[in-house]
Amino acid sequence: MKKILFFSLLLTGSFTAQSQERPYYWQQHVDYKMDVTMNAKNYNYQGTQELVYTNNSPDTLKKVFYHLYPNAFQPGSEMDLRLQNIKDPDGRMVKTFKTADKTVKESRIKTLKPDEIGFLKITNFMQDGSVAQTKTVGTVLEVTLAHPLLPKQKTTFTLNFDGQVPVQIRRSGRNNSEGIELSMTQWYPKLAEYDFEGWHADPYIGREFHGVWGNFDVKITLDKAFTIGGSGYLQNKNEIGHGYEDKGTIVKMDKKAKTLTWHFIAPNVHDFAWAADKNYVHDTAQVPNGATLHFFYKNDPKIMENWKKMEPKAVELMEFYNQIVGKYPYEQYSVIQGGDGGMEYAMCTLIVGSGSFEGLVGVTAHEMGHSWFQHVLATNESKHSWMDEGFTTFIEDLGVDKVLNKKSDNPFKDSYKGYINMANSGKEQPQGTHADRYDENRLYSISSYSKGSVFLSQLGYLIGYDKLMETLKRYYSEFKFTHPTPNDFKRVAEKVSGAELDWYLMDWTETTNTIDYGIKEVKENEGKTTIALERIGRMPMPQEVYVKYKDGSEESFYIPLRMMNFVKENPFPQLHRTVLGDWFWGNPNYEFTINRPKSDIEVIVLDPTEMTADVKRENNIIKL
């Protein structure tokens, strides 16, 4: 216990440092104590919750809001209706069957029976011992406080909750497609975030989450045949056993007891998740000078070989992320078979267990990456999903390339391809679109994952990849354990590089402006060659031009962007580079001259590394 408390103090100290560096920043704080009992026969659970809420805002609060996520898994819910009306519903959430004339996709939520739905019912809500009025609307609980909560003050909320675990449809649920009995994610009454923008009490339609930083003290009572993995540090491992006990220590388990109570503490997190199954294998691996990794997966010969092979790769991945972003700040991380694909949670992830070895490494790489970009750098992923999904995809691609020894020329190639296809489809929506309000699931995914990743790799093109990686480290150092915004990241990149980048953040994330430059003409005059370029798309971008001559010699030309006020260092020092005059956005045309005749030139290539997301590359090359 002393070790955990000391570690919690270390984390609190980290947050204090952030506050001192951002004098106008504030964030709310919660301390949860929950005691829950699960009936594994009917999948109903009952619990109590005590929550100490610290109002660090300058505002007096008269209401608070809670998320009741399990309520989404009921016929007629907003999630159900969205599923019935979106053009491309998530395949995991629908039943597909054929009629005489067409293929029909039917919502799985729509047909849930009363004993299959999810629910979370709140009773006996009290504020500091006084009754507070509550109203449930779908997946949101609105609470009118018994007395206003003043700035810089604390209050204690207590409540009882009754829940039912739904048949597994999306992320949370029971008896998933691989037979995991309990995937307990977004399972408890969760206080909504209140920040400088106000309340973020979004209904649960199937997308992303946002939570309040705090400490969790959770006790889970369950049939003793189950093994649990999840967030936090297990406090009573020598009573629980199940592979957790210290070697050489006698387990104190009561052999006659039908249930066990698992006690976890998770310090300085903004969520708490767990999963349980009677047939889990539990392995551990140690990251050098870092966390202990835990692995929970079915005792199934069909998957065990891949999981065993994946475990050392997970160690390598965490070492790599520690190196390129910053050290993972907790002492444990769990990779757990469960859920319906892959989803990140505090100090753990739930992933599917089957599939290829490379696929297992890939999903682990992505979800583990979220430990940095979401569970330490806790952006509002409903509003800025590209920041956590895109940044995670970026380090995932680097990590998989490294641990699987792929040595790709461009690890981000698929992200560029996905984004460019979307941009040329005419369906793209701005990245600033709320995660719930994309016209299609596909557009959300490409915008968040692919375009979000390209935001970083293309920033590397703009300021240099050494400056990009320095930016990631400084961003992590300055904003960990807070809720950073897009502007926070942009300002770090500006401070690291010296470049002006407001134009980049705005055009890339707030508009659907595209990058399209081309070689317009190549002409000769008096033994010299003039190359005419044109900007066709709306989005500006500095340009690199590569020229190869017929005698085998090569050189490059760099055209700075005026509004960027920056000249990038030569990314290829072995290649002679000429820095030309800057190109301002108001003029769509640009010309420069080479002191050699046209007949000497073999090929001219605009954007030779293909690290700008030019949406029409066919006009980027001329062979002479």
C-alpha cells in the first residue's frame, strides 16, 4: 500500500508541475471508491459508489452529469437508431441476411431481449448526506445538486447502482465472439468532464470517451472460478491467487468460499476497466527499467502460440514507445483478450485473441500506443479523435516496422493512401467534426486514423523529422496527465522548430482543403531551363524539387512557404540543395531557373519523398 501511495504522490507531483507551467489551465479531480458484486449466473451486478469531486474551475456548479453507458444497449436507444440509419453500420453490431431481392443489415441491439440488454440504474443519490435530484435521459444522468459547489471546493457524492451486462455487441458485454465471459468496460456511473468549454455529457452512440482525472479504489466480488485482469494494481494478490501470488507465498484463499473479492487501486487515471473469464491463462513479462506486462488470454491451443510469440514483442514495443515519446508512467500494463476488436483503457487494453501473429502484434501496438495518446495525454477524443487515434497510428506504424523488422521505406504509406482516396472521393468532412457526426463510419475512421497520422508524418516533412520527434517528447513532458488541445500541440511544434504553423493546423484539421501542386511547364531559354510550378489545391505547402541529369548527377531545390517563416534543414545532406525564394499563397504560380540546358535533364520530380499528401501525384513528375 505504501508503494502505491508513494507512486500516486509522484503522479500528483507531475500534474502540479503541469499546472505551474500553464497558469490559466485547470482541470477537475475525482476520487472514486466502488464496491461491486457480480452475479455471473444472470450477469446482474450491484454496487455502491463514493465519489469525492474537487471543483478546480472558477465556476459555481449547480448541476453535474454522469455517463450511464450500458443504457445504450437497449432497443430504441440512440445507439440503436444511429445503427439503423447510418449508411455503413459497424459490421460487429449488425446481423446480415439476404431476402429475395436484397441484403439486409439489422441492428443487433434492436432485437435484444430483456435479459440481454444493458442497463445502469441509479438510486439513493446523496450529496454530502443530502438528497440530490436525478433525471436519467438515455445514457446520461443529470443531477441537480442539493447545494451549489463553489470554486476550489470539494463535495462527496454517494449512490447505489444496479446494472446488467449486455450481450457483447460493442466493446463492453458478456460472452463475446471468442467466448470471453465478461468484458467490463464503461460499466460504472462515470462523472462527465467539465472544463473550459463546459460540460461534456455526450450521449453514447458508439464512438469515443472523455473522462475526469482521478484515483480509483475498486473492489469486485465475483465467483472464485474467475480470473480478473484490468486497470490498476491488485492489492490482495496473496488472497486471490490465480497466478498473481508471489512465489513462495502461501495463498490465503478460503477454500470453502464461493466468491472472491478483488481489490484494485488505480492512481491518476480517467477510467477503470476489467475483464474476467474462468479459462484465462495469465502470463507476465518485464520491460527493462519499466512496467510489468500482464497477458490474459483463453487456454486455447488455437491462439496460445501466437500469444506466447507476441509477449516479447509487446516488451519491445513498450521499450520503443518509452524511447520515442517518454516513459510509461505506471508500474503495470495488461493485454487482455476480450471486447470486440481492440480498445484502450487505463493501464490495459481489451483485444480479440485470434487471427495472425502479425495482426496480434499490430493491434497490441496500436492499443498500447494509446497509453500515451489518450491515457496520459488525455485529449477530448469525441471532439479531437484525430489526436489520439492519429498520433497512436503514427507510433504504431513505427513500432510495428521496428519490432517486426520490416524496414519499410515509408511506414505511413497506407495512411497516405487512405487519406488521399477519401479526399478524392468528395465525401470528406473536416477533422474537427465531432466523432459521432460523420456521415459514414468509414469517413470517421480514415479522418481520425489515417489523416490524423499523416498530420504528424507531414509535419515531419515541414519541420524535419528530428524536430518532429523532439516535439513529441516535449509535448508528452509538458502536457501529460492533462487534457491538451490541438493548439497545445501546435505551439510545442512551433517552439521546437521556430516555424509558424497556425496555417497548417487550421487548413488540415478545420477544412477539407487539399494539397495539389504540379509541374506546369519546362522550357529552355539561352541554354538555361525554367521550371514552372503551379498550386492547384487550396492548401499551401513548401515544396521540394528533385532533378536528375543524364550524366547521373542529382540535386534538389527547396521552396520555403512564406507564411511559415521557416527554412527546413536539408533532409538529405549528401545531395546538393539550393534554397530558392519563398512562395506566397496569393500567387498560384512559381518559376525558377536551372543553369543547364533542358537536354541535360533526365527527370524532374515534385515532392520526391511523397511525404506531402498531394492528392493528384500524376502531375508531379516529368521525364525528358
